[in-house]
Amino acid sequence: MDEDEIVGWIRFDEVEIDLDGHRLRVNDTEIPLEPKAFAVLALLASHPGHVFTRDRILDAVWGHAHVTPSVLNRIVTLLRQALQEDTQHPRWLHTVHGIGYRLDLPEDALRSAPGTPTHAVVAPSVPAAADRAPAGPSAAQTPSVGSVGVHSASGGGGRPLLAALLASALALLLVGAAVVWWYHGDTVESAQPRPGAADSPRLGAPVSVAVLPFVNTSGDASQQFFADGLSDNLIDTLSKFDGIKVIGRISSFRFRDSPEDSKAIGAKLGASYLISGNVHHVGDAVRIGLELSSTVDGHAVWAEHYDRPYKDLFALQDEITHAVAVVLQAKLQVPGATPLQTDRPPGGSVEAYSAYLQGWKYWHDENFAEAARYLSRAVEIDPRYAMAWAHLSGAWSTVARFSNEPPEQAAEHRRIARVAADKALQLAPQLGPAHAARAFLAFYELDFLHAVSDCRRAVELAPNDSMVLNGCSFNLTGAGKLTEAIALRDRLRSIEPLYAVNNFEYANLLRMTGQLERAEQYLRAAETVSSSFPLDHLKLALLRGDASAAQAIAAQAPANDRTLFETLAAQIGPDRTVADRWLADLLADKAWLARRDSGRGYDSPFIVARIQALRGNLEQTLIWLERSLDRNPSRVLFLLDDPFLLRFRDEPRFIAFCSKLGLPSPSESEALSIDQIRAQLGSKNGS
């Protein structure tokens, strides 16, 4: 046939190729193909028996720009898998060694004449109107984001290769239009999500994807924040697609420069696909190379290179996100279900975005004062930058909460945080992180009512934001709302499987509610990716009243904690005299009494208050609580989740102490006291 002739469809054996509709069906099942793969298939199928050199295919389909021959190897492998070819004895798609490829068709193959309508090929069933997404731009105007269709500009005739390329360009423009509609809140109708082959899940289950930290190839280490920021953006935007489960940053970034292969990484993350990439940012140019690979066999499923001016960064991010989503056959979430969260400045300033990314880098490094400096720069450049205002608020309130600032300086930082949170909400009333920022500030100021209500709203608006889930779980825990706090930790575990802090806090919540066996299980899980938590294992033994286990743990304690561990273990032992002597020795250790940190962890007076509660001494418990709060007022935030202290929940003096501090009544906390937990355990054991 003439090399320029085009046909609408081809049918042979169990295969149907709809060239105009950009669909491949094998055994009456539509097989999704990425656009480049279908373009290669269309080129070969339109000229059966013709040998195309590798260079000619690369030039026709990719324009030979930034593409290596290995990309074509991968595409041919995909096509053979799609056609269910025996790679040793292919029936149709043949390699002509040293030259290229050809597609042979059987003699009885059916082909449409030029101009034949594409509906001659049996199309896949279309869901009923009630099953579709709410109406947005019409199907005639909008390509399915889940499909990879290339629609011919005419029914046939003319120059087919040129027409195919023009049609491909049109499809890309339409996908770009879908991006615009997405960011303006309109609905984009799309095909049903396709489960990833590597998952082998039940029908409709989401594809699990992890975005590894992009490699900075700029030759300038200071540009790592930019590469990390692009990884973050892809994680965030992909999470807005139905049919994709995106692993969070904390877990994925554990594999920076990892020597492990994709299969091992995928197994640890619970991901079927990995996205890796490199970023080269020098001056006014950005070059990004990406690869999507299967964790089953490590083979690349899709790869692409992009060269763009730096000023076009946001358009490039959209292009990359949608290219990945198309390959994974994902669809946009229905706008309105959860409002769009975006980390971009509304004015489109790349300079403001760069400052934001630098601030976010320091945020993840837990250098919140430096994060605040860059975030302040971002809102200075673009005062309408709501996301930057929200994180600026969180940075300053965290500095005020966790650092050892003088009270006046901490109060000033809380004031700045309040202004920033209010500004973020004024600019974007439905921005989840802005509600979370206000919730964190309210929590630190003991305004539990607003802390809880703002957190509930933040989670509603940003259900997959790890920062929101983590921070709000802390808030709800401090307010005694443990059922909700556990639910948030559970959701965060599905996003961040390797986040040790989350497993640790999840174990704490289970311990507070008397689920000691499960608490121990998740404490062990936390220890697989972080240092051990011996004090928390000791707490479990104390709650069980297991003196032997407590003494065994104490005997293995680090040298600088040995006295503390032995003191705690002795309090549930049979000899009260021994318990008294260990406590006296501990209190005589002035260096230990001066030991503290700025977070929830190690604070000596607070630990003594717990020991006194374990001994059942209310008077001494209150005295040591006062000493702890004088030195570290933030300890008050977590009085209502402590099983040792809550043994006094019905004591009028403890209730009055909590009321004086502005805390809710201890009776409102869902945490159990040590006595309730032991009674629960005794009931289970039949004693």
C-alpha cells in the first residue's frame, strides 16, 4: 500500500486497532496504551510488512528530541505485552535485527477504506449517565483524561502521518485545556481508573505510586531544594487524581540515593510504580527527565525528557502531572468534593515559588525559624500567596511552642502566627492547611474548642495532607478525642508507611485506650525504621502490672537512663522499701532533674509527676506537675491523654488543677486510666 495511506481501523485474529479512536482491543478487552506506544503501533499497522528503521520511528513519533534507543525498546516491549505476543516466536510484531521493526498482518485481516467511520470497530461499553462524573465541558469538547485517544481531524484521505501528528498535537492541547478547567474548578469527565498491573488488585482498586526524590544534576548543591520541591509538587498533584494512591514524602524520601532496586523499594513502600527523575536548573532553563517504572520487574513503563524556560515552570508541572496520570489511566477527582489545594502563588511569580520551596525545605529539616524567613520572603513577593501564609503561621507557632524562647518573644511569634493564619483564611477560606495553622495556634494557646473545630475542617478540606493529618492528630489527642486521633493516624499510615513518628504516636494512642497488644505491635513497626523506644516498652509493662517484664527492660536500659528505668520498674514490684529507695536516689540526681527537651519527650519533673501518680500519691503528683509547667508550660497540652495521671480523673483537686490551666474536664477524655486498663485486662483474662 501507499506509505501515506491511512485507514480508520484494522481487525485481525483477536486484535482490533481503532486508529482514529486511538484504541486497541485484544480478545474483546480494551488495552490501555500510552500515547507514544499507540503512535508506534499505528505507524507499523498502517504499513503492514514494511520495515521501519529505528531512526525513522524515533523521528516520526518523538521528533528524535532527547530520546535514546532504549525508549523505543521499552515501547516495543509494551506493544508485545499488549498484543499478547510470544516474545520468542512473535506472530505479528517482528524485530528486523540491525535495522528496525515491522508488523505483519494475516491475509484475512480486515481494514476500513479511507473515510470509513470508526464505529465499525466495536467500542467498549459506556457507563450510564448516572455513573458518570457531573457534567462539565462536553465530551465532544473534552478528551477523557483517563483515555489516551487521538482523534483524527478528518475521516481519511490526505497525508496520514501528518494528520496523525496533528491529531496528537490536538490531543495534547485538549489535555492542557483539561488542566485549565481543573484549576478553575470545572469538572472533567474521564474514563474509569485502571488498576496497575503490578498491583493485581481487585477491580477499581487504586494504583499505588511513589515519587522518589528527584536528583539534582545542576552541579549546584544549593539547588537541591528546587529538585525536592518538584518532587513534592508531583506527590501533591497526583494525590488529586482518583485511582492513584500516592505514597507520602517522608516515606518516599527515605530512599534518596538508595542502592536498593525498585522491587525492594516498592515492597517497603507498598507501591506498584516508582517515579524517579533528575532536574537540571541553571539560569533561565529547566531540564527534567522522568521515568515511571514497575516495581514488579523494574522495567520502565514510561519515560520522557522536558526542556523548558524557567518562567514556564508551572505549565511544565501541569504537563508532567497529566502525562503520568494518562499513563496510569487516572481521572481527576470531582471538583467540589474537596476544594483544590495548590502550593503555587496566585500571581504566577516563580521567584515567590522558589522562596516558598526553600522555606518548605527548611520546614522538613525542622528548622522552623529559617523556614519562616523564606516563607516571609514568599508572601512579600506575592501578598496573595495563601499557602505560604498558612505555612508561615505554622512555622512561627511551632517556634513559639518548641523553642526555649523568653515568654515575651514567644508571645510575639504567636501574634505573627495569628496574623498569618488570618491572612491565609481571608485569601483562601477553603484552604485546609490554613485551617490547620489556626488550629495549631489555638491548641498551643489552650483553646481546645477551636483547635478541634478547625482541625476537623482542615481534615475535611485536605484529607491527604500529611502535615494536616499529623498535626491535627496531636491536637485531638491533647483534647482527649482519641477516636478521631486514631482515625487520622490510621489514614496517615496508609500515606506514610515508613514514618516512624506516626507509628510511634499510633502505638501511644492504642496504649492510651488500653489496646496494649496492638500498641506493642506498632511500636515494633516504628523501630524497624527508627531507633528503639525502650521507655515506651516499659510503660506497657507498667500498665500491665508486669513487674518481671518491667525489671527485664530496666536491666537493658541505656546507662544514662538506668536509674530512671529501675525506679519505674520498682514502683510495681513487691517491695515498697525498694521502690522508695530507687525514687530517693533518682531525686538526688541533680543532673537528671535538670534534664529536659522542648517537645513531648523527656522532661524530668513531668516524669516524676507520673512516677508519683503510679505510686497513687495525688499530693506529690500535683507538686511535680506545677514544677514541670513552671519550666515547660507546653507540658499542659498532654495532661488528658496520660493513663498514669488519669487515675485521678475523678479527684476534685486534679479536676480543679486542670480547670485552672484552661483544660477540659478530665472526665471528657477518651483515654483510659491505668486502673481502667488493668481492670479491662483482668476482665479479658477472666480474673
